[in-house]
Amino acid sequence: SQQGEEDPQALSIQEGENATMNCSYKTSINNLQWYRQNSGRGLVHLILIRSNEREKHSGRLRVTLDTSKKSSSLLITASRAADTASYFCATSRYNTDKLIFGTGTRLQVFP
Amino acid sequence: DAGITQSPRHKVTETGTPVTLRCHQTENHRYMYWYRQDPGHGLRLIHYSYGVKDTDKGEVSDGYSVSRSKTEDFLLTLESATSSQTSVYFCAISRGVENTEAFFGQGTRLTVV
């Protein structure tokens, strides 16, 4: 089964609004990573948060990690139409070299 | 963009035929991964490699084999393609996902008819 499950599966918002996506996972991790995928393209890394970190920022992105609940959230502030894409969380499982992805959230930002 | 190239980018093949997809990197990264992406399933790990001739299975390895005879190339083979293997296949490379990110190729769209 998938290591990461994300919700919502799809999200539609207006430009300027904030978008929040959530990710849950099942086992101990080294870190949790978020990726973005534009339609028909490869994935691009957005941000990595280590298991001993609770929050991390990068530009308009804010990621939180709660290891006690085995969950993470990605917040995109002041969204733009160009943020329209699918977003995936991925976990580096503790003591392995595997990177396991969730099912993703499709974000649509309307101008 | 990281130096990672997948070939072919598109392929149509018949059921029962062997198919090999190639991933080539110029970054000298130790780790290489093959994923498949299907609607509703996200990306699922097929196989990965942690060095030349060192490979391991992922979540959905049945029907697939891999080989890595040199650092820069990671081959994915479908020994006898089936319609359930119609998918988009992505290769990724990394210096080590315990500490850093993975870089992805542009994908190979495989259709098995």
C-alpha cells in the first residue's frame, strides 16, 4: 500500500487564496518531501522537512510535520494561476533508501 | 535541470513482447529509481538501485526487472508486456533520499495493446 495518503484529492480555489494539502504516512521516516507536477511533466522538488523539524518555509510555501500523528501539511499562500498542478508528498522511510509517494492532490487555481 | 534522460519518450508495443526503458544520468548520483504513475495511484516504486549492480524491489516489482551495469544507466525491462503495464514511467536520481531530494526525468509513456 502507499506510504503516503493525501487529502483532498482535488482542490479548486481562486487566485489570492491559500491552499492547504495534507499528507499522512504509516511508518517512521527520515524526512518528508513535497513535489509538484505540471500536467504531463516530471516531478519537481519543492521542499524537504526532516523528522526532527516541525515547520519549514520556502517562499510562499509552508510545511509542517507532526511525527506523533504521522502527518504533514503543505500551505501555499497567495496562490496564483501558475500554481495549478498536482502536489505529492513523499517519505524517505527510516533506515532504507526508498522514496515512497502518496496519491497526490490536484490543485486548480482560477484567475 | 538535472542531467537525466529517459528513452524512449513514447512507445506502443504488443502484449507479450519484451520492452526495455532506459534512464541515463550525467550527475554521477548513486541512487536511481523507477516509478510508474497511474490515475488514482500516484507514483509507485517499481525497483531502485543503490549502486552499480546493486538493486532492490519496490512496491510493484512483479513483471519487471532492472539492471545497472554502470553508474549512469538504469534499465527497466518488461519481460513480457501486459496491458496492465500501460502507464507512464518515471526515472529519478538522488545522492541519497535520507538527506536530500530526488530529480526526475520527463517520463516515458508506454502503451501495451
